[in-house]
Amino acid sequence: MMATSKKMRQQEPSEIEMLLPWHAAGTLNARDARRVDEALARDAALARQYAVIREEYAETILLNESLGAPSARAMQKLFRAIDAEPAGRPSASFNFFAWIAGFFASLSPRTLAWSASLGALALLLQAGVIGAVLMKNQAATYQAASLSTDEPTTRAPGPEAPPRALVRFAPEARVGDITALLDNYQASIIGGAKGGLFRLQFGNKPMTEDEVSSLISKLQNENSVSLAVPTP
Amino acid sequence: MQVLYGRHHVRVFRFGLRLVRDEQVAEDLISEVFLDVWRQAGKFEGRSAVSTWLLAITRYKALSALRRRRDAELDNEAADAIEDTSDDPEVAVQKKDTSEALRKCLTSLSPEHREIVDLVYYHEKSVEEVAEVVGIPENTVKTRLFYARKKLAELLKATGIERGWP
């Protein structure tokens, strides 16, 4: 009986042994990763097992990558279904930001390292894009002002459209700050985040040109906003 | 939604496909998964990563799809999708090509073992995240992966490939 029990204990994997796959995938916390590294350094059998695991890890990735991608049919089906949903279904704009927070949380350390390099490059490109957008908007604003003397003060795009703006949030803005801002302005995100700019809609009623200017100016002064420009 | 879909749909599709083993069904799955996300956006509280949440929904829907198919058909094809076909590699893999044999054996693992291997190696999920997706305790996650790897080694051994473990 005791011999059986001893044999069973010997067959049971150790805690470190069970952590090896996560070590290979780079998803262990620093403490566990250090423990595994130390064990690998002093245990040759464990190191051999780890080599086997790294092989499994590589082949699992190859296998999954070989599965290809879904056809456009799946996306078309999804967006047809979404279009058929009752209007205003996704209620909370907070959740959109939670998704964004989750997106960054979901990246592995390796992916984050690569993303940081790409992000630096993207920032340079964004600077160019934002500059172009601002130049374009300035030209359009000037033209509208020169033609608007005899026209109603209600702003385009349509008499019933509530105001919209392209907003870039400050890098240090936290999800809570952004949520509070959206609540304060009764704003909802209706598009984004192309080039880091989100398209926001304010309330459900149209505003006069003066009201829109005041709103944009107030928005621009918010700590959590680094850029706000009106948009149709 | 387009951003979210663009970012995650391929991995969701691959995870679903590995579970249901049918491209058509896997494509239907991803539409259902993202539609659910659209509908249940209010329930997501940001406590876990978005990808973990998506994979958990995908898993639930894949298992439901498998159950539906099993109920509807109950034929050999459906049974193959839910049972461990452990002796397949022995027949199919004649070459001593470890990589190819490994991939073949990975597809021959039981659905339970396949999903845990994929979640850890391909989807880079931590012990806690796998526990959340699969709905089992963290210790079970660790032991299940250990035994999945052991099963993999047995399948490889059956094809004549010894890797020195276990």
C-alpha cells in the first residue's frame, strides 16, 4: 500500500515541471519564471523536458497558423446581423474603453515589446496625418465662414444631426477619466480609433455654430483630451 | 466593432476550428461570438483580457455546436470530432519526421487536451486565464496540460518517435 502510494507520488509531476509550458510561452510572472530558470539550471532531466516542450510549443504555433483565416462571408454575416439589431443596443461607451484596456492587457510581454517599436513609428505617421486633417479642416472652416452670412446658424451636416468631433485622448488619460468625460458631455463614441482619433457624438440634438465652438473649446481644455476638432 | 473584429477574428476562428473541425461551422461560430459580444458589451467589466473573454465565448459556442451536431447526426464523422482518435497517427504518419508527426498528433488529441494546448502555446494564456476560459481550477489547468503532453508523447511513441520524455 505504502509502496503504491510512493510510486504514485513519484509519477505526479512537480509544481515546477507543470509550469514549464507557460515558461516556454513566456506567460509566467517574474517570480515563477525565476523559479523555473533556477530549476532548469540545476536539473538536466527537467532541461531535457523543457527542450521537448519548446518543440511542442513551436509546432502548435505552426499548426494553428496553417489553419488560415475565415472568409469574408463570416464578417458579412456578422455585420448584417448587427445592422438588423435594434438601434442603440451597445449601451455603455465605458465598455468600449474597457475593451481597449483589455486589448493592451491581453498582449504578451513579447508582443508589447514589438508593439512599442511599432508604436513609435506610428506616432510619427500620426503626426503627419493629424497635421493634414487640421489643415483640411481649417480650409473648410474658412470657406464656410465666408459663405455663411445669410445662412441659418445651424451647423452642417444636417438640421437634425447632433454635433460630432474627432478627439484624441491624452496618453496619460485613464479609462475612468475618459468615462467621466463621456458622461459629462453626454457623448458617445461612434467611430475610431483610426490614427488614435475617436469620432464622438454629443447628445442627441443639433447645436448652433456658437454652441459647437464653445463645446469644442471646452473639450480642448480638458486634461484628458489632447486634440478635439469638429467633424461632420 | 470593426476594430475588435479585425484584431481578434482570426484567432477566434482558429480556436473554434480546432474545436469543431469544420470550417463552415467555425465561420458561423465567429459571427455568433462577435454578435454576442455586440449584444453583451454591457456585461464586460474589463476584469479579464478581451481575448480571454472572446475565447471563453467561442469555447462555449463551439461545444454547443458540437452537441447540436452530435444530437443531429450521431454518425462516425461527428463522433470523430468529439472523440480521441489516438491511433490515427500510427496509421497516417509513416515518416520519422518529428515536426510533421507532432502536428499530426496535436490534431489527434482529445478536444479537452487540444484546447488546453492551444490556449497555452498558441493563444499565450496564463494559468489564470486558461482557468477562466475553460471554467476549471488553476491546479486542474496545470495537471490537464501535463497529461495532454503525456498523451502527445504516447501518440508520438506509437508512430515510432521517442523524444526522451517522459
